[in-house]
Amino acid sequence: METIQEQVITLPRIGDKAPIFKAVTTQGDINFPEDYKGEWVILFSHPADFTPVCTSEFITFAHLESKFEKANCKLIGLSIDGLYSHIAWLRTIKEKIEFKGMKNEEIKFPLIEDITMSIAKKYGMIQPGESKTQAVRAVFFIDPKGIIRALIYYPLSLGRNFDEIYRALIAMQTSDKFSVATPADWNPGDDVIFPPAGSCGVAEERMTNNDELTCEDWFFCTKKLDKDTILRDILKN
Ligand code: BEZ
């Protein structure tokens, strides 16, 4: 009789400490999260080097790297490939590949080699229903204290939306800085959500006597937050 062994897949969750690891990368060895204290990190995985969707994503990430850097956010990539494959692929991207008008893009952020899958497994990047040998397209947003703040997973066939990745980063930084939440489809300059009233008195006050807020009802109040204020307080010069 065949024994079916259940494979347990661990997925780190929002609010968890980001699993620690040491890694060999295209930019030298890294010790995570120790080397990134005080910075946001987007740690992302891709299925394989020398594949077209991944190539389009790397060109886009390279093109946007300085924009993420201005938001105090470092990028780190990972796949189940070796270092020499990574180096060869990144060289090919820089020398030969154009995507949507972006060309000669140099990938300056670290790309982790993870042939043993040890890091990919810690981060739930191997999802056997999709592939047993390739990482799915995972995106982990890790804050300056090393806490996982958001995660997005995409299947192998679906290239990521970089506007959304940047929007989510800026929205979380805005929430931290201004103690507000951000509504559906928020972008800097849109009204933000004021935290819900925690008592009947505050609810009444909100509805009757507050010039700063616009309240649809006691539990749904928004306020203006100027785009320039956000960008001045969040982005590096
Ligand atoms: C790609 O990046 O093109 C890709 C990788 C794995 C499966 C399907 C597509």
C-alpha cells in the first residue's frame, strides 16, 4: 500500500517577523533582515531565469528601482536557479532585451540563488499545485522593523502589476506616518480614511462638530491629505 505523505506548506503571514536567512546573490552575500534594518524591502520570487514573463518583470523592476529607492525601499529577487544562470540572464537582459521601450536595463539589486529551495520554502514561494520546482510570483512587503506587512501571490503565467506594488508601498507608508487608512483604489492626493469612532461620544462629535472630516456616517469619515505633504514626508530628496 502506498503511503501518501501530506506536505505541509508554510506561508508567513501579515504581522509575522520575516524569516531570517543568509544568501548568495548577484550582488554578494546578504544576511536578511539584519543588513536591511531601517529600510523597507520588497522580496520577490520568480519562476525561472531566461523565461519571457520574468524577463519583462525584471526589466520593469530595474527601470523602477530608483523610484523604490526614493521611498526607502530595497528590492531583492529570488529564484530556484544558480548564480551563474542569474549572471548570464541579467547580462542578456542588459545587452539584448527591450520591453515597452525599456532597454539596456541593468539589474543592480540582489538576485538570490536558491537551488536548495531553502529560502523559497520558508516564504511559501513553492506552491506544488502550481509547480514543484519553480517558485510562484510572490511579493513580500517587509517594513523597517523586519515585519511582513503585505504579501501578494501570482501564478506563473501572470506578470505582476508594478503600479499596484508601488501604490501598496506608498499607501502603507502613508498609514504609518499619518495614522490613517486608505480606501479602495487610493492614490496619493485622494482622501484618506480617519480611524473609526471608538465610543458613542466620539461618533456624535464626528457627525456634528468636525470641520476637518467629511463623514458619510459616524463610522465612515474621510479627510483631505495633500499629495505634496505625503510625498515630502515619505520620499527621500
Ligand atoms: C515566464 O516567465 O515566461 C514563465 C515562467 C514559468 C512558467 C510560465 C511562464
